[in-house]
Amino acid sequence: MIDGIRVPIDSESQILIARQQARLLAAELGFWSVEQSFIAMAISEVALNILQYAGKGEVILSKAQKNGSQGIVVVARDDGPGIPDVELAMQEGYSTSGGAGLGLAGAKRLMDEFEVVSDVGKGTTVTMKKWVR
């Protein structure tokens, strides 16, 4: 049984490993393949932010239970510069890097629960959850 998987994020290849591990855990929990893809895409978005803004961090995958349902919890965290205005950063189309601005907002749309905690100068933690239907 796969549980409590920690993947350091310091390269694009590590993002692929985090995605693969999440798919395995999601399949074990009973998620449909499309939902597995959503989880993997959400991980890509937040992990790419880790690489781009902090240089390194980690993704932690674990199981959860709520009201008799099983789910997956994805925690992506770094010790980077932090996000000065989380509310602004969560708006679709907002980007400080010149990209499409879909990272955090896109990841939020793909998951059932989504929280960003960020301290400027100390880092950011994104916690995402998806529940088996």
C-alpha cells in the first residue's frame, strides 16, 4: 500500500516522479483515470511554481478520509520568496513570470479543496485534496 510519499522537487524529472506516484496512489484509492489525470495536472502546476519561484521544494502525497470517503492529499511546499498577495496570485490570468497565469487557479479548479499559505521571505505551502466520488 502506497502512503505518505515524499518527492523532492528540484528538477522537471522530479515533477514527473511526483505525477507518477500520485497516479498510482489515486488508482489505488479508486479514482477514475480522468480524475487521476486531473490530480497529475494539478501537481504539475504547483510543482512548476516551486521550480520557477523557489528553485526547490517538495511534494508530499497521502491518503485521507472524510465522511466515509477516501481521498488524496497533495502538499506542495517550498522555502522560497513566498507570495506577497495570495488573493491576486489566485486570479486566473495573473502572472509575474509572463506566463498564462493558470498555475494556482488552474490547480484549484482541478481539485476539490485547495489552500495556499504563504509567508513572504519564508515560503509557500499549497494543500490540495480530491475525494473519490
